[in-house]
Amino acid sequence: MQVEVRQEPQRWAEEPFAGATWTDIRRVARVKKSAETMAVHPGRSMPPLCRSPYAVKATYHLCKHEAAPPEHIQAGHRALGRDAMRPPGGSL
């Protein structure tokens, strides 16, 4: 699956991933940077996308962290999706 990015990748990654539910801003920044990089090069694995061995290790460490389940990483993205599905005047 390929994501169409109509904005510059940094702006695209900012909104949905700014809502990641963490108190550590470094983790949110890492998620945003990873999303930005993947938007520029969709379908590639993480090691070729990272500029250094440290960045690869930090990204994998983030994904394995107990505070990083998908629901935390995707919280902002999911909220945007829910909001988009609620047209004014609509009901379920």
C-alpha cells in the first residue's frame, strides 16, 4: 500500500503523529521523523531510510518500547480519521 503525500513530508507527518500519546517529546519527534522519511520513500525498510546506525537502533528501540503500542503511536492519526468520518449533521 502506498500513501499519497500531497504536502511536503514534514508537514504531512506533523499533524497525525503530533497526537501520539506520550509524555516524552523525544519519542514523538522520532515517530514524526520516521513517518516523514517513510512518506518520502514508501515501501522501504527502516535501515536504508536512516542516516546512521544510531538512528536505526533508536527507531527499533522505540518500536519495542513498552510505551509504544500502535494505539499510542497512531492516536493522532486515528482521531483525525474519526473526525473526518463525522460530517456536520450526520449521525450513526
